[in-house]
Amino acid sequence: MQLNSNLSFVVAELNTHHFMFRGAGHDRESARQALLNAWRTHRDELLRQYPDRQASVPDEQHLELHFRIYYLEFELNAGYRDGLRLV
């Protein structure tokens, strides 16, 4: 889908075993960075509570070795069903 950059946005999604993380941006890279920032915040909080888990919780640089990021592209004022634009 060709998106008009002024009227569109991208959502990056990552589903872990316990949480769904999302980041939004004007393009895939900015959405990915927003998601990775959310992951970093989550990881930092988790490791403050459970420092012994550091080896088992990947940092944002290694996150995509363990989980896949999916991208959803939207245009403003458009309606979608399962990723397909209807209006």
C-alpha cells in the first residue's frame, strides 16, 4: 500500500508471552523505535524488581532475535478490516 506520509501512520506490534507492545510513528522506523523505547522502559522496571533475570530478558538491541515485530500501516480517516482498507 502506498501511503501519503502526511496523512498516515504506522503501528509496530510485538507480542511476548505476557504482553503486547506497540509503538506508533510516521513510518516503520519511527514506529519501531517507539516500540523499542517502550520495551527498554519495561525491561528496566522489570530488572529493578528482579535483577537476577537480566540474562533471560533481552535488551532492545537483541529483542528481534527473540520476538518478531509486525507493522500495521494506516491512513487517517480510513476504515479497515483485518488490515484491508475498506473506506
